[in-house]
Amino acid sequence: MEEEMFFAISGHNFTVVGLDGAYLTPIPTNYITITPGQTMDILLTTNQTPRSYYMGGKAFVDSKFGTPMNSTTRAILQYRNYKGTETPVDLGDLLPADSKNASYAKAFTERVRTSGLTGNDDYPITVPTDSEINKNFTITISVNTLPCPYPSNNCTAPQNYNATWTGMHAASLNNQRFVTQNVNILQAYRCNIEDVYTEDFPDRPEEFDYTGATGNNETVPTVGTKVMTVDYGEAVEIVFQGTNVGNAENHPMHIHGYNFYLVGSDDGNFNYSSRETFNLTSPAEANTFGVPKNGWLAVRFWANNPGVWFLHCHLERHASWGMAGVLIVKNTTTDVKQSLLDPPAGYPPCP
């Protein structure tokens, strides 16, 4: 829940064929990098000498100030009817020695991102084109601090982030730290309950050198419950921009209710010329994918699932600190496919 992972099986290659429930063009490999919240479908052929083999998992931690986590967790894959007593085949160098090895992670994730299907009658690809995009968001991702709320100022200050920083951990999207209210947003939306959320989440962040020397930009976020809104049927583009604020690292971003197309990603700051590199013919689909440390990830999707959907970093500590938001896809007609369904029995009625 707190870190991405490398995974491998000693002595074996395998083939990745699916990501978050969507098909991929098959990817032969001997390891994967997987984030919290992601699922991958893997085909393994047991065609080696019958005996025991280690499976191994190791954390990928590329945060600026994070402590390396170089231990490996192991399990055993044993061929049926094998009766030997040899030590399982070792993993060797299938997993990187350094848990901060971002190039090892990127070598796999870039293959996944660009290995979507090109589309056919059974599995059509419907990536929104540039001219079809109705709604566009650019969202910065930052680790921040907030003033300590206790009179004694007895908070655990972030270690080594910045000598001038004090207070407690926080995190944000577009410098907005998300706060959960006592009334859930779905209920407030259905029942028109006021003063639970506002619809003024900024479409764009303030401008600064996001991945450079950020200074005091976005050090202390705004606190509130601001939501993003789109109408049913709109074509949406979101560019997630990593920042060097606080503790820069890879952030696996997840949107409930949707799979999105992974149309582009790179290091550094996104700019409009970056769209020239977009893959609109065979992008992978996912509902969770990593935004590279001090880089960006662009996704597109059709807003065809009405409702109130959580959007957040899938590193649990970051979500709990406020690196989250809500996307409301609004009903626009009386067509049942475009409207919220009636709640199940037992759901709290509107006041």
C-alpha cells in the first residue's frame, strides 16, 4: 500500500497480457514493476527443470529523501511431483540491487504504457482526439506541510525536506489539500446538500518551474473540499505534473469509475508541444499508473460513467495527507444510462 514493487520469478520469463482488466499487446519480460492499486495479467509457462524456484518482490522507492528499502520478500514456486531438497533457484540480478533504481522501473513501465491494442471489432480503441477534447485539466502533485495545530507545536516535522519547513505532513493536487467531510459527497450531490463541497477545483496550477528549484511555491496548500466537474459524454484530458516540492517521487495516480488511455509521459515539465509525442493509436488502458518523479503523465477518457468518483495517489500515506480529489460526472438527461441509478435498499434517504 505504501510503495511500488518489482517482481520476478527465478529461472523464468513470462508474458504480461493485461493491465487493470484491459488487454495489452503481449509483453515478454523477466520482471515487472507494479504499483499499489494496479493489476496485471501474466502468463507463465512452467517449462524449466522440475524443482523449486524463488519468486521475489522488492520495493521501488525513488523519493528524494526516502530511505532505501533493499530487502527482498520471497515465496517458492515448486513444480508438482518434485521431491528434491535443493535450495530454490536464486533470483540473481532479476531484481535491482538499489530500490531507488528508477531506470529499471521505467524500462518496464514505458513498454506497458505504449503496448495497448491498435483496436479491432472485438476490442475497439476510442481515444479522444485533440479536436474532441471538451475538458482539460493540468494537475500538479506535491508533498507539502501545514502549520502544527497543537499549542505545544508538537508535530513530526518532515525530515530533511527543507531546513525552514516546520509543521506536519500534508499533500495536495494543484496545491489543494483534500479534506473529507462528515457528509459524503455522493449523498450531498444526490440530495443537493449545501456546504459540503465546492465546485471550484482549479483547472490549472499556478505557474512555476515544477521540477526545478521550486522555492516556496506550494509549500503550504489550501485546505478544503473542492471538486472537479464534467458533463456526461465529454472527452477529458488530464495531465498529471509531478513537482519537486517537498519530497519528489513517482506517484501512482488512480481514478475510480474509469479506465483511461495512457497517451503520453516524460520527464520534466509538460508543455503544449509535448502533445506532439502523444500516442493516440495504441495507448494502454489503466485505472492506475505512475507519474514519473519530476515528470508528467497525460491520460484521456470519455466521461461516460455518471457519478461521484474519487481521484487520488495510491500511496496510502499521500492519500491520507490530502493528495486526492473528486471528479463529478454530471447527469445531463433523463436517459438512465446517463443518470445516477437509484440507490440500493438501506442507503440513507435524502433529508
